[in-house]
Amino acid sequence: MEYGLTDIQEYYANTGALMRAAEDARRRRGREGKVGCSIVEYFGGEGSEPKEIEDVLKLEYRSKLLNPKWAEAMVSQGSGGAFEVSQRMTALLGWGATANFSENFVWDQAVETYVEDAEMADRLRKSNPEAFRNVLRRSIEAARRGMWDADEDKLEMLMELYREMDDKLEGVE
């Protein structure tokens, strides 16, 4: 099985944290600027060229979290698939916190796909309410931490849905 950077939390926890530590060390020495990180993905054969981490992350999020076929396959699996969606949202936040990966298009499309699409949101909510609540929580957190420039109306909608989910899961009607 092949794993990508968005599949396992240790990738952002380790690689992203090393990038953040290097940037912090640089800043303490009076040198500003982002620390780069190149990734080489090797699946056999030739042509494995280093790619910047931002480019790899953009590709992975487009091919998984934002891919309609992937989204449908995950949500069709029920609770486990909803958990996978939720974990990808946590990883997206993790990459933002550690490696400063903040692409508005990823957050915008993730919210459109898993929250604003009423049918998809309903399926996630029914199959795994905790996972759906996490999708909402991570989106709100990304906006509050400046990783996503969310529209105010969209952010208010996310917060209202989060309050509703929180009440439902806590048994408050």
C-alpha cells in the first residue's frame, strides 16, 4: 500500500514540525524566510524528481479530499469512510500549523463538498456524527488561525452547524 503526505498524521507532525523548527531557528538568528522542503516519491521505475512539499500537498488534496470520486467512495463506506474524511481535515489543519500550508482553494472546496452539499453533509452526519463535527471544527479553527480566508457568512454557517451538532451529540435538544 502506498501512503501519501495527507494519509498519516506523523508526516505533518514530523516533517512539518521540522520545517517549523528550522524557520523558528532562522528567525532567532535574524533571518526571515520560509524553509523549503523537497519530497521525492518513488513508486518504482524512473522519473522520480524532487518536488516542493506545497506542490505535493496540493496534488494530494486534489486527488483525494477534493476528488468527487474519492469523496463518494469514502462516504459510501459509512462510518469508516466518514472518519477518513475527518482525518484528512485534521491533517490539512496540521499541515497549516506546522508547514504553513494554507491554500484557500482546498478549504473552500472541502467545505463545499462535505458541508454545503446538503446530501453529502447529511450522509456524513448520519454515518458518523463525530466525524462530521470534526470537519466543521477543523474548518472553523483554520479560519480563526488565519489558515483559511473564509467568507464571514460561510464561517457563521459553519459555527451554527457546529453548535447544532454539539447539542445533538451532547443530547441537548
